[in-house]
Amino acid sequence: MLSRSIMISKLISDIEDAFFKVEYPGDYNIALMDEMEGEEVNKFFKGKSWQDVHFKEVSELSFSLIYFKPKAFIYFLPAFLIGSIKDSEAQFGPSYNTILMCFIPPKNENKDFKARMKLFNKKQFHIIRRFLYYLIAIEDSDEVKIKNALNYVEGRIEEF
């Protein structure tokens, strides 16, 4: 049986691999600028690669995911996935809650949600599924949210 640290390293490596070819969305395609939070998100992420985002920043800026435009969402998501893993290892705080919100379909039709989800390929959805199973293994208080996100992701995998 693989040790926990080897399994975590493998998951992180696989996340990096799955999102390796996703291109930077451009400086003017990061966040909607119609709100103050969008301006803050744009200012912080403008010109950065997702690899440059530190896991402590992920925890502090986890709200950013909801402001990202679709191409920025898929581009910066690996920083949030990896940051959440490192965050839980350091016990800095649960920064994965916003990730879960982003993979639970809204009750009402939402074009932004659909626009984001259509950008993912099967390999990326598989990695997100592995990340969600990782969360189930380490976190029991948000199991319902995790399973809701997992149901959506598994449904998307079946569509490919």
C-alpha cells in the first residue's frame, strides 16, 4: 500500500499533468469587473501563471473562483486544487469549500456554470473526481456537499 504522502504527491502531479496545456486566459479575461471583488481578483491574478499562486493565497482568495470568467476558471483551478491539498496537509484551513460550490450545479439554469463546465475534458474531470474522493477521505463534515459535487462530475465523465 502506498503511503499517504506518496498518494498526495501523485495526485498533485496528476493535477499538474491534466491542466498542463490549458492556456493563460489573457490579462483582460480573468474576472468580471462589475464588482469590487472582480477588480481585486483581476488585479491579483493578472499576468500570473497558476503555478505562481501559493497555497496560503488559495485559502485567502478562494472566493476568487466564483468571479473567474470560464477560461480563467479552468486555467487557475489547478492552483486551487493543489492549494487545497497542501492547505489540508498544513491544516491552514479548508479552502476547498468554494471548489465544491463551483462543481455543484445551481438549482436554476446558469449559463456561467455551463460555460465553465464545457471547457473541461474527460481527463480533467477524472482528476477532479480523484480530488473529491481525496476530500471524502480527509473530511467528514462536508460529505453531503462533496457527494453532490462528485455526482455531477461522475455524470459529466459518463457523457464523454
